[in-house]
Amino acid sequence: ENAKKASELDPQNPIAALMTSTYYFFKGHFIHARRYAEKAVELNPSSPDAQMRLAGTMIHTGDFVNSIEVLDKSIELNPLDPKLMDRKVNYFFIYIGQKDYQKAYEIIEEVLEEIPNSGSYKGFKASVMGYLNKGNEAKKALDEYLKLRPNLKTRDDFKKIFVPNSYLGDILIEGFIKAGWEPEN
């Protein structure tokens, strides 16, 4: 509400556009999220956050090819960002969406080296390990993730904690199943 009001009060405010995009992104309204992210980039093309949000809207709607250039730009703009790995994890989404499971695995390993206690990232690792048929190793990673998410019982439970309406939700769930998850109906 506040970000949208700020955008209305000052349509040239890139932070307001970015925050409005972020709101829509986490509500799963990607058309609106992309429109505001594009506006934020237009108003401040050197904002790594705006570039990342735009890439995210593209990634979560399945536009993997076009999102790479935008994501690269986000990282190039601030390669020393303390939250760089939170940006780089988006490559994981691109690769798993493109079914390049080995590259997805490599990037999530790199991210987890820097952020070893991220529960979400551990889940992403378990999912891609399922696709890579890593057997007991995938099951162990899945079990570790499920200990962190004891209320994760159904597919809908995961979709509620992931980005709503994301193209990637079912892809990640299928990886969990391949790793040994047996979701309730």
C-alpha cells in the first residue's frame, strides 16, 4: 500500500517502483511486478536490486533465456554486494527451469558454501539432487530440509512458502519427489 502510494505521489521514484514490484512479485502477480520492475530499471538502470527484481519476474514466469542478461547485469553492477549469493541463486532457478540440473547443482553448492544455514537453499539442493538421481545423498538432503520445515506435508504447503504462481513451483516439487518426498494428498 505504502509503496504504491509513493509511486502515485512520485512516479519518478525508482525505489517506490521497486518496492511496488516486490509486493506484486511476492503476491504472485507477475504482470504487475514486471511492469513496476521495468519502471524501476528505467528510472535507475544502475540499480542492482531493480535489475534483480526484473530478472526474477522473468524467471518465475519461465522466461529463462531473456532473464540471464538482466541477472548478469544485476551482478555486474555490484559484484561485492554482501548479499551476492542471494542474487546468484537466481541462476539456480534458470538452470533448473531449463533442465540443466548439473549447472543448477553447481550453483546451489556455491551458494550454500557462502550461506550454509539457509533452509530454503537446502531445499533447492535436495530438489535438484532428486533430478540428478543422487539416491541416498538426495534423500539425506531432503530429510535435512524437511526437519527445517516440519509443516511441509503437501504440494500446496510448499507452494505457500515459495513464490506464489511461480512456473518453478511444480518443478521443485517434482525434484523433492524424485529425492524421496511423499507428499500427502
